[in-house]
Amino acid sequence: MQLVLQLLLGCAVQCPNKQVFIERIKELPIDAQHALVDCIKQVTESQEIVLTPDAADVVSTEQLLKHLRRLLKVRDQLLLINELKTEARVGKAYRDEADALRERAERADRLEAEVLRYREKLSDLEYYR
């Protein structure tokens, strides 16, 4: 929250209407004025918070390069995640198919056992005739 307030204060004293904001600051108590001056100095002098026009060309290239590297790293991670998701879906489909085939094989085994029992009963019946 403090950073947002610092940035807003920096914008206020660097905008075309800065005179209005400066006059309002002068109307505040002295201790508040000193605190605001410290915040304004942090914003206007520190390149970590806001880039100055002089350093914008040099820093922006470096920052863009860092940002590009970060984006490439994120892209690679997302591609890997998508690839792993696809492999997981394929693996699940294979497991589901294997489960279905296993159930069919078990049913076929039960039916074959039942057929054998009926054949034995049939042969027993024919034997007693």
C-alpha cells in the first residue's frame, strides 16, 4: 500500500498540474510535509521504484531482457505442464481400457467355467440315459 501511495505522490508532483499538489502539500503541518518530501525523494531518486528518463533506455533494455528470460522460463514450464497433462490423459485412457479388458477377460473366464459345468452335466445326463 505504501508503494502505491509513493507512486501516486510521485505522479502528483511530476504531472503538469504539479503546482496545485505542491501548494496543497505546503498547507499541511511541517512534520507531514517532511514525511511527504522523504517519500517524494524516494520515488524520484530511486530507479528501483520508478525509472528516470535518463536511465530508462539503459535499464529498460536490461529489464526487458530479464523479463523476456522470465517469460521464456514460464512458457517452457507451461509447455512441460501441457505435455505432462496430455501424457496423463493418454495414460488414464490406457488404464481405463486395460480395466475394461480385464473385466471382459474375467467374465469370459467365468462363462467358460460355466460352459464346462454345463457340458459335464450334459454328459452326465447322457450317460444316465
